[in-house]
Amino acid sequence: MTATDLPRNAGLPFDPAVVAEVRVNTSAVERRAATLPARRSLKKDHQAAWLARAVSMIDLTTLSGDDTPGRVRRLCAKALQPVRPDLLDAIGLPDLTTGAVCVYHEMVPTAVDAVQGRIPVAAVSTGFPAGLSPFHLRLREIEESVAAGATEIDIVISRRHVLTGDWQALYDETAQMRAACGTAHMKAILATGELGTLKNVARASMVTMMAGSDFIKTSTGKESVNATLPVSLIMMRAIRSFEAMSGFKVGYKPAGGVSKSKDAITYLALLKEELGDRWLRPDLFRFGASSLLGDIERQLEHHVTGRYSAGHRHPAG
């Protein structure tokens, strides 16, 4: 289970009135999001501290058809030692790790063995990435991943329920998936790039949290449009509204489209402004962006040495 001192989201009974009341001012959201990158500037020690925090919140991921046990073991080695030891010693964080590793079900036992309980192992499940396999098989996949040692499950919702406005069906399916997760924390992937409108994103966020999701996540990383700032703003404000209704804090995970250090800092700044400092911890925020780590490493080397480095100086594992 994810290390946290917070009570787990127990969800709420489905209330169609809550969903119907969701409103989104798209132009205002886009204006707010457009101002963020231009007015966020961190330098020197402050920048290094934020980048180190970003590393601690990365779900280091491999989700390829040619994944092998060797590749997964290298990924886990990188997650446990994400930045060269000399650089971590220089910034005073010798024990820094990523937030978790994320793999397909087949690779869960390999990852569990490799990390030895030091960080969580997350499994993508429920017919990832499309979520269109028979529902009983999606539930069984969750149960088998948990039995194999995964302590976090990234499920994918049925997009058709959002696109047809069948919110009760979305709630019921998500609640059953949450029950199948048992003690494992569940991240609900909304595939926001395929939901059509920001209002749909906001409503899907609210329904999946009502159904007990521990995190809401933008994307599988396989869509043509993944995490964006407007979508992140919508989902963060849905989290804030849900906390006001229920008292439960729900985590957020932007996935795909965040590959540069400056982008990571922008997302963290938005998170801090919208949800507050408590969300700046791995139990309430993750980046689903493995390529981000390489750029952060280069920035940290520049901070320590004054020089940028080539990629081969930061091996994958």
C-alpha cells in the first residue's frame, strides 16, 4: 500500500444532482492555464529542491510489448537510484527514490522482487489502454495483480459511459474495480484526450472519486492528447470540490506530455496554488512521465557542476 497518514477515500453514494451541477468556464480555464508557464521562475537551490521533489513523485514506467524481465529489473534499479549518487550526495538527498514503478501485470512479480518493498509497484489493469475487455476479466486482472504483489492499480474507465452520459454505469463499474483492489490503492485513468470536453473531464473526475478512487489520472500515455494544463486545472478543482463534500483528499496524476524540468515545475506550482502543500507528496501526486527523469538529471548535474551533460552519463539502470 502507498505510505500515507491520510484516511483512504471511502467514496460517496452516487448522486446525479452533483454531476448535473458541474459547470466549466472553458475560456477562463484556458486563460488561467496560459499564465502559468510565463510567470514561474525558480533558480539555483530552489530549482534543485523542486526538481528533487518531482523525482520523488515519478511513477517510473515501462509499458511496451517487448518488455522483458531484464528491462523491468533495470527500470527498478533506476527507480531505487534515480540520479547518480555523487549528485544526490551533493544536494543532500542520498536516499532519493522515485514514487513507484509501473508495469504490466505480467511483470509485477519481477518488479516486486526487484524493489524489495522499498517503493510501491503499480500495475496497469482492466484491459489497459482501451478498457474494452469483458468486465469480469477486468476485475479478475485487478485481483491477480494485487495477489502478485502490486500495491497500486492503475485502472482505465469505460470512456463510452462518459461520452453517452451514463454516469451511473461509470460509478458502478469504478466502485466494483475499487472493491477488487482491496488494500491496493486505485488510480482511475480518465483518458481525458478522448472525453471530448472539459465538462466531461470534470464530471468523470467527480464520479470516479465518488466511487472511491484514491487517485484520478489524466491519461494512459497512449492517446494522441495526454496531460495538459487546462485539464489538470479542471481535475485539481474537482479534487478540491470533492474534499469539501466528503472530507477525503484524493491524489492526482498527470500522465504523458510532461517531459521537461520546466514543465514539471509548472505542474507543481499549479498543484501548490490549487490544492496546497499537502499534495506535494508522493501519496497525493505522481507524474506518469518516465522521460522526465532524464531531463531532471541533466538539470541537477548543471546545478552541481555548472555544466550540462550528455544522456549517457545518466544510465537507465
